[in-house]
Amino acid sequence: MHDDAPYGRSGSSRFMTKKCPECYTYLPLHTTKCPSCQTKLGDVDKLGFASRTFDWAGYLIAIVSILGFVVFMWWGFFRD
Ligand SMILES: [Zn+2]
């Protein structure tokens, strides 16, 4: 498995830049965060756009806060 080599011939290395999918700014390939809109960026895709990295921490925080709210509401209404 050498597909993730930085300059491998996997088809994604022909771009010199990648485009931010949020604000369409051209960025160097190694950039991991858009300086304009703060979007986290992954590797360049076939179209020259940077892929978005999945923000697990953000998702977890959102899920936990929603669950906390639901439990709080349930607890508040059905406790006694
Ligand atoms: Zn951006």
C-alpha cells in the first residue's frame, strides 16, 4: 500500500494547488486549514477541490449537547 505517498501516481498529485470547497480560494496542496474561512481541509480530489476532513470532535460535542438537552427535558417533565 503506497497510495498515500505524497507524490505517488494515484491520480491526485497532478494538481499544484487545491481549492477550498467553501470559499473557492486556491491554496497550496499541503494546507490543512483554509486561512480565509477556517475550513479544515484534506487531500485534493479529482476536480482540484480540497476534501473536507470530518470533524469528529465537533460532531461528538453536538450529539452530546443534544442528548443532554433531551435528557434534561425528559428529567424536568417526567421526574415526579
Ligand atoms: Zn476557505
